[in-house]
Amino acid sequence: MLQEESMKAKWYFILVARLKDYAQLLKPNLSFMVVFSSVVGYLIAPGISFAWKEVIILFTGGLLVTGGANAINQVLERYSDKLMKRTEQRPLPQERISTTEAWIFAFITGFSGSIVLGLYFNWFAGGLSFLSLLLYAFAYTPMKKIHPVAVFIGAIPGAFPPLIGWVAATGSIGIGGWILFLIQFFWQFPHFWAIAWVGYEDYCKAGIFMLPSKEGKTKFTGLQCMFYSLVLIPLVVMPRTIQLSGNIGMWVSMALGLLYFLASYNFFRKNDKKSAKMVMYTSFVYLPTVLLALLFDKL
């Protein structure tokens, strides 16, 4: 009897460990942020009101697609991940999950997520979600080891989520969808460059090039962060201009854009780890707050 209970406990812990490994393939923190912006893109569309059923289905479909893209990313970068302290404990570098198993997991999650979005909402949204997976996994991921233009390439599928949400609601892109796309597109550059600056030495070990200057940690990174964050200030006026959101959403978004710019300016001026981290932390606050401000002030 004791032996049987011991075996059950053993299998329980094995199952829990395996589920944790699969969860790591999904990159849940990143996936949640991506899916969050997709849900906001859906809810901010004209004529759409909050309904749990639609939100849960959109969230689930988006999570599956994003998880599939993240899983492919980890398969393709499994040797690089082994060289970086930040990623060395992931399931693939530690060989807790096989490459074949990870590919199967990525195919099932990515494909099923696109099917869910296509069947329940429309095939345009499903197709866009699958295109974002392909661009992220097979264009952005390999380019990271070739040229810093990878940040620009990655920003395209990275800005798809609110656009996918908008298309799920309306069946077409429209100017509102493009505005949400551009806000998330420009937001990503200071965000990723700040992360790349902080983790520069770790990335170099793996042969990953993310900073905009070949010389590495120069002031040019901060200068570029200033430019892209500055663009966001007039850009967030557009939702008010097309009567997608109201004055409060506009002013809150502009204030956050100014904060993002000031953090970038401070990074340019000091060019140190502390100021780079401040840009990174500001970026974490900026996007969800702007999206929520525009949504809650929806006209």
C-alpha cells in the first residue's frame, strides 16, 4: 500500500514538472501581455461591448498562437539559450523536453489557436494571427543572429495583436486598427533596446545582435529610443481625432508618451544600466496603461 502511494506521488510530481516545462515554452508573462493588447484591440472597436464569452475565446486563441510562436522561438534558439544565464534553465537547453516534442507542441498550439480565431470570429483574424506566428518564428528569430534590423522585423508581428483584435471585431483593418498597430509598433523599439542594453553581455555570448549600433553600448541607442518614444506623443492623438477615444484617453496617453521620452532622454544622457532599466520599466507601464486609457475613454 505504501509503495503504491509512493508511486502515485512520484507520478504526480513528474506530471507537475512536465506541465511547468510546457508552461515555460509558452512564455506566459510575454504571452499574457500580447493577448491583453489583442483583447483591448477587440473591445475598443466600434459597436463592441464587453462579453465574457468573446473575450475568453479571443484570449484563448491568442494565447495558443503566441505560445506556439514562443515555443518555435525556443526550439530555434535552444543552443543560444544554453549560453545565456537568463535562459539556460529553460526546458530545451536542459533537455527536459525533446526538440521533436517541442515542435509538436508548437504546431498544435499555433495552428489550433489560429483555427479558433478563424472559426469563431473570422478567417481574416485567424490568418493574421498565423502570419504573425510565421514572421516572429521564422523571420525575427533567425535574424537576431545576423543583423540589428531584427528589432524592426520583430516589431511587425509584435504590433499585430491589437490589429488582430480589431479585425476579430470588425472583419477588416480600418484606420483604427492601423493606429493601434502603429502605437504598439513604435513602443517596442525603446522597450527592446533597453532590454538588449541591460543584457548586452549575455546576448553577446549567444551571438545575438539587438542594439542599433555596431559599437554596442553607445549613446546612439539612447538617441534612437528618444526618437521612437517621441513619435508616440503625436501618434496617440489619432484615436481622439477619429473619435475612437476621448480627451481623457488622449491626455493620459500623451503624458505617458512624455514620460517614456524623458526616460529615453535620461538614458541617452547617462548611458548606464540604471537609466536603461528605467526605460525598460517605463515601457512595461506605458503600453498597458495607454491601451486601458483609450479603452475606458472609448467614445
